[in-house]
Amino acid sequence: MNKTLVLRIQDMDCAEEVAILKKALVPLVGNEDALGFDLLKRRLTLEIDANGPADDVILQAVAQTGMQAEPWTEQLTESPSFWRRRGRVLMCILSGLSLALGFLAHATLHGIAAAIQGHGGNQFPIISMAFYICASVTGAWFVLPKAFYAARQTRPDMNLLMVVAVIGAMALGEWFEAGTVSFLFAFALLLESWSVGRARRAIESLLDLAPATARYLCPSGGEVLEKLVNEVPKGVTVLVRPGEKIPLDGIVTKGTTTVNQAPITGESIPVDKVSGDEIFAGTINNQGAFEFRSTSKADDSTLARIIQMVETAQTRRARSEQWVEKFARIYTPVMMLIAFVVAFAFPLLFSGGWEFWIYQALVVLVIACPCALVISTPVSIVAGLATAARCGVLIKGGSFLEAPALLKVIAMDKTGTLTKGEPEVQEVVPFNEHTRELLLRKAACLEANSEHPLARAVVRKAEAEGIEYQRTDNFQSLQGRGVEANLDGKQFWLGSHRFMHEKGNETPEFHAIAEALEQKGCSVIAVGTDDHVCGLISVSDSVREESVKAIRGLKNVGIERVVMLTGDHATSAATIAEATGVDEFHADLLPEDKVHQIEILVREYGQVAMVGDGINDAPAMAAATLGIAMGTTGTDAAIETADIALMADDLSRLPWLIQHSRRTLRIIRQNVFFALGLKALVMVLVMAGKASLWMAIAADMGASLLVIFNALRLLQAEEELPSGGRTGPSAN
């Protein structure tokens, strides 16, 4: 039986440290898949066989890498020490200050030109040398243990490259350059830690969305209690005042208000909430006190699931991230070999002398540092995931962030995806001197006692138009046909087109009108008495307002085909297909039929996404290249199966998602180009004998800065949609 060990790694801030831990732990656990890394939380999860290494052995192996590990707890058992929180910053500042003082002392004694060139005539100033050594040691303070581990394991990494370069510069008497290399490397690592920390804070800010406590009515005594949200039971009535954050998911039971749902769904406009509406933990009550019944505990709320999914997303690495990691494994030893050849073969082959070519080899070691290359992808992925979550698009991993950029076809379910998922009254056609309002009133009275979805649609329509109605007497439900009841002292009936025909009241005119309504994909409700028909009401599932815009936007961003897959009948499917503008549709499909259609599309086009909301869509989502669920209306099965969830159920986010994915891939490629391009340029100069440590330092530092700040551009949440609109909250 396997056991799970979860550790907090205090110094794990970048992919290079993940690589170091893998080298140390894979031989112990036997399989790289047994290790799970979460950079955002500095968390390491190990799946260990029952006969595997003891926990102490794992902790000791981590310690040998120069990093510190402790058993994982959600909350730190004690506050981190000042050194742990600020040690890296402090040593970097001390290194920079020592470097500046050494340069100042050198310039004072021998002039600025001599200080810049790093020499002092026959005698290098002792005080400057001391400051430069101090700058070198303090800059490399957090690097030395990792470099020592890499050397002992004969597995060179960027830490070992830097330490060798600094020691080599000192051996050649290049004290100023040794201190500068050490300081700038420490500064680059500090920037890298800051960039990951910024993305970490963007995710952790989700934890601050929900209030810490909630007020609710005690089920037994009825008094108002205030407790921590994780202590509030499911099913109780929770009280919310104006301006407060909503503590739990639930259904409004009393009062009306408007709610800012941007923290969860990304919607920028407040949403009206009345009795029966759903609300989410972490959203903000704008005005009006109200009560709601909690539908989940704090650890199972929509917000809690978002946080959990975003956290676990870090373990699902993007293809580009895997490529960079594999490339870096080969790249570092190769660069060490090149440096060795330059130092010991070039003096024998070319002019310049041993000291000159050893210096050029040190340049190779400095420029070989793969830091910029290694961080180019993970920082971009983390920033892209955080931005998408803030915009109401929950992506479960880096690989799924890249996938939308490659899509050629998007298949969509109809009911609940392209449509609202609940029937609505479309047309009211009165007959025999009835007015529209009178027909709706009679229909609402007859349907008031029914829970059928079509009946609820009629009642909602009457209420929306302010039509008063009352429940009828002697109500009788006729299973599968309709209802009968006494209204205003007279017997009325309500039912389907077939029921109207059975009653013998159908005329050729009524039949033609009913068939025309049914051709539009509507269900027809007839209302009448024994001697006449009062009128017809058509009811159907209505198209989401954003569906047409979304499909137009998908075509604008280059999606080749948009396909609708539905289990509904062909007439209704054709109506929705025409209204939304999809390229093709397939109707009367069972879940296995949807899977078959997806398989056909994948064979023909390669990259296919399936968008759905129901349990019957889950198999098709799993069969597609990418599964996308409607987040708030979607069933748990659909959301669990999907790779991406649209938390606002807003299809217009799909074009944004594709653009965001393409932008992320573009930035990753730019970063790899920056990281390798600058290094290649300096390497050419090395081969020509024209490079210097200054060039290497500038190129390495410049590459690190470029990839970090280029990646952090993804934290800008607001993006233009293809249709010209905007989505998502501002990042400012």
C-alpha cells in the first residue's frame, strides 16, 4: 500500500530548484511520476511505496540539496524567521553595497578608468579586494550549497556554473568582475523569486475573497449565531447585510439585492438577485439585506473548488515547459564541455595565450547560465493561469492553457450551452375575442398548481408582465395530456396540440398556426373550454444572448467549424442552428452518438474542443482534445471531466480564451528566443575572441529581465474581444 508524504520546501521558487529536487529524489522513490510539485505553494507531494524510503531519509535528501523541507500543514505552525523571509533580499543588498564600496575605493585610489578595467597598476587595492570578495560571497550565499551538491553529484547546473565562473575570475585577478557576476546573479534570482511570488499572490488573493465568519439562524433555537465559515453547517439560513461579502454558496430565500459576481465569474456588471436565485461565496452584496439557504459547506463552495483547481493546475505542465526542462538537462553539460574546450584546447590551436582563453571560458560559463531559459515558460504559464481565473475562465493546467491556441473545430451542446437550458414563452396567440393579457392570465391560473417546466415558463411570463392570477378550483392533472380546472365558474382545459385535437375544438386555422409554431422548434400549449379555443402559447428554450456573438467571435479568431451536437429533435436543433450561426448540427444524439461525432471530427481536423454542461456531455468532453464546461450551470460530472470551466457560463469568453492561449504561447516563444538568442550572440563573440565578462553579464541579466517582465505582461487581465467588446476586470 502506498503512502503519501507532503512537504513544504522553503527555498523552492523556480523550475531549476524543481529539477535539483528531482535529481535527488527520483533515485529514492524510483519514478518521476511519484513526485508532484506546486511552485505557488512551495509544496512537494511524494507517492511512496510501502517498502520505500522513510520520511527522515527523504528530508535528509532534500537537505543535501541546500534546501529546507518540513511536513506540510495548511498553516505554518510558526511564523517564518526574519532570515527566512528577508535573507535573500538582505544578502543581495549587502552584495551590491560591497560591490559599490569596492568600486568607490578603487576609483579613489587609482581613478575611475582603472576601477572600470579592474586593475590597479602593480598593486590591486587590498580594501577594494576585500569588498569585492565580500560582494562575491554574499551574492553567492544561497547558491553555494546547491553548487556544492551539483558538484558532488557530478550533475552541473546553473548554480555550479556561476560559482566556477566567480572562482575563476578571482583566480585570474578579475576581482571586480567576480563581484559583479555574483551580485547580478543574486539579483536575477531575487527577481525570479519576486515574479513567481507575484503570481503566487494573485492566486492566494482568492483566499481573501470570502469573509472569515458568517451569521446564520440556529435551526433549533432560532437565534442568530456568528461563527467561522468552515463551522457553518449546510442548509441553514444565512443573513447578509448591504456591502458585505457573501460567505457561502446558496439560494436566496428572502429579500432582493444586486451582487457583484466579478470575483467568481468575471462579470463586470452587478447581477440582480431575487428569491430562488443562486449566489456564490466570495461575491459582494451591493445593496439590500437578504437571506439565503446555504447549499454547501465552505470547503465545497464554488470558490473553494476554484482555488483547489488552480492550485492543482501547477502539476499539469505545458508541453513547452516539458521541452524547456528536457533541453536544459542537455544544455548545461554541453556548455560546461564547451567552456572546457575553450580553456584548454583553444590556447593550443589559436593565438592569445592560456590566460586569455581561460578568461573566454569564464565568459562561456557566465553566458551558459540557463536561468532565463528555465524560467521563461513556468512564469508565463503561472501568470496565464492566474489571469484566466481572475477573468472567470478556470483552466486546470498549463497543458490546457496551450491547447485552445491550436483548436480548429469547436463542438457545442445545445441545451444549457447555446441555449439557456430552461423553456420560455416565445409567442402568445389569442383567439375568439381574447386579449393577449387575458389569455396569459387564464393560462397562468391553470398552470399555477403544476411543477412542469412548461407550466413554470407560463407562470414566469405572467409574473414578468405584471399579470395577476390565482390558483384554480378543482384542478386535475391529465398525465401526458394537460390539465383541467374551474376558473371564474367555468371549466377550462390546457394542454398540447394533440390534446386540443382530442377536445374536438381544432379548426384548420388553429391547426395551421400550431404547426407553424412547432416548425420553429416550439412546444405548443393550447387553452380552451368545451365550446371554443382561447388561444395558443408557444414555449421553447431560448438562445443565450451571447451565443451569436460568441460563434461570430470564434470564426473571427480562425476557428474553421462550429458544430452543434444535441439529443433534441431535428426541428428544434435546426431552429437553434439557424439562430446562432453554427456551421452544422447533429440532432437526436445519445451520449455515445456525441462521442462518435467527436471522434470523427478529431480524425478529420485533429484539434477539437467540446463545450457542454450536462452529464450526457461528459463522455464527449473526454473524447475531445479539449473539454470545456459551463461552470455554474454545469453538472459536477461535466465540470470534473472538463479541462476548462467558464465560471460565468458566458460563451463570449471562448474567443477571449483562444486569444489568451495564443498570446501565452507567443510570449513563451519570445522568451525562449530572447534567452537563447542573446546567449548565441555572445558565444559567437567568444569564438572570435572578442567577448568579455561584461558582455556575458549584460546578456545574461538582460535575458532574465526580458523573460520575467515579458511573462508578467500576461497578468494584465483585460483583453479586446474579436467582436470589439471587452471582458474581465481591469488588472490595475
